[in-house]
Amino acid sequence: MIFCLYTDYGALNSKPVFEAFAQSIINAGHTVIYNEPYRVMDHYNNYDVAVIWSVLWNGRMSKNRQVWEINRNNNKPVIVLEVGGIKRGTTWKVGLNGINRDAYFGDSYNDDSRKRFLRLVEKPWRKDGKYILICGQHDKSLQWQNMPRMSNWFLKTYDEIRKHTDRHIVFRPHPRCRLEHIERGLRYVERQEPQRVTNTYDDFDMGFDDVWATISYSSNPGIHSIIEGVPAFVSTHSLAYPVGNDIDFLHNIEQPVMPDRTQWLNDYAWTEYTIEEITQGLPLKRLTNNL
């Protein structure tokens, strides 16, 4: 197979991940080409699989949208490389035809070997907490497709929560979609500003102290919340959905479900890889049968 890597449209931290994935393709006996121009790509005879960085159609990655749409509209596979959430800056997502729960990461029902390797441990479910944490997302991402403006989503979510609980609310915006001052005038609402972790490219702190439940449409905070033992209300697009609460059922905010997370965490561990593992071909092997 021929893989076209769109390195020109990757984030600044994408280079070593692209290089590792390219090496795994070559090691497997396939061919790598780079940045096929649109005028050639339209004829659709030059490669079998596109490889892009992220589904955030913004900044350096904005041109990936056309790559994505041309390929998916023609039923051609697209592998998406992305910043990971397990060990941000160390592990990287490698999914087929999307990210999060919309992507294919390989077979499910895995054993716990990789979970133990990554030292992932689900904490006991929390039975108390003062706050409800609402996490915003970047509204220029494919993850937010067909959704309202982020500000409208937050205000609607706030209104729905207030019908069912008086718990205090903490709003945590996405670092690049800040919704400045939107919490002003709302009852029992405060803002949690994401703080960049020192000496990292784009890592931000994340804590769940005294949080009763988290609301996160499809991004990493929902997953981290579940691992930390804090129930999360998420959409069907979230990787946390199998062990979370449906975000359309906020009337259950005071009685969230707390299911067993053992198998879910075993499988989640197989969505991200280190640079060395990508080079060795671990993610490529798991995706090959579906290419």
C-alpha cells in the first residue's frame, strides 16, 4: 500500500510522530509519499491511505480539512495522528477514520498487559464532591461538528443543570477557546483557568479535587475524570462513553452511574503509543486489517 503523510499540515510537535509512523510503514514493506497536492489528489490514483495530524481545522492544520473530506467522501481511509491524553507529550493517539470513539483503534476485549505497562489504575468511584465541572472544547475541531457555538452550549448546559441541582459549577474553558467572562452573572459558577505545565509544549494541568461529576462532550477531561473515579457525562463520541453517563441525561446529575471500568481501561490503553512503539509498528499492525 501507498501511504501519503501530510506533514506540511502538522502541528509543531508532530515531526517525530510522523517520522516514527513513516518508519513503521517502510518496515512493514509499504511505500511512503508526502503532501500530495490537491490537484493530483483529486484524480485519486496516487495513494491508498492518507495520514494527517489532528482533526482540528485551525492554524497549521486547517488544510487537513480538505484532505479529510476528499478522502472520506471517496471512502478512502484516513489515519489520524494526534496528541495523546494518557501521558501527554509521551504517548500519541493513532486512530483510523477519526479520533476518540469515532475512530477505530483495533480489536476490543484486550487483556490488562498494556494497562499495567502504562501504569493506568482506575481509582475508586467518588461518593461525594462539591462541584460540577463543565469542560469546554475547541469549536473549530471536527469533534464539534454540527454542534452549536461553544458559548451557547455552555449556557444551555448550565440552564439544564440548574433544573436538577444547586451544586456549585466550575467552568474550565479549552485553552484556545476561552469564552472570556461567560460565567459572570451566573449563580454559583466560577472559572478554572487551564495552567500550562512548565517545560512542556502544550500540556496543561488537570485536577478533580472535590468534583462530584464532570461534563465533557468528547474530549480528554471526560476520560481523565472516569479514571480518577469521578462520574462523567459525555456524548456518544467520547471514549469515556461506555463507562460514562449520557450527556443528554443531565437530569441524572445527582444519581450518576458508576459501572465497572476494568475492561474499558484495558481497551483504552491500546489507543495511544510512545514514539518507540509507533516506530516498531504496534499501531499500524492493529489498523492494517481495516485499511
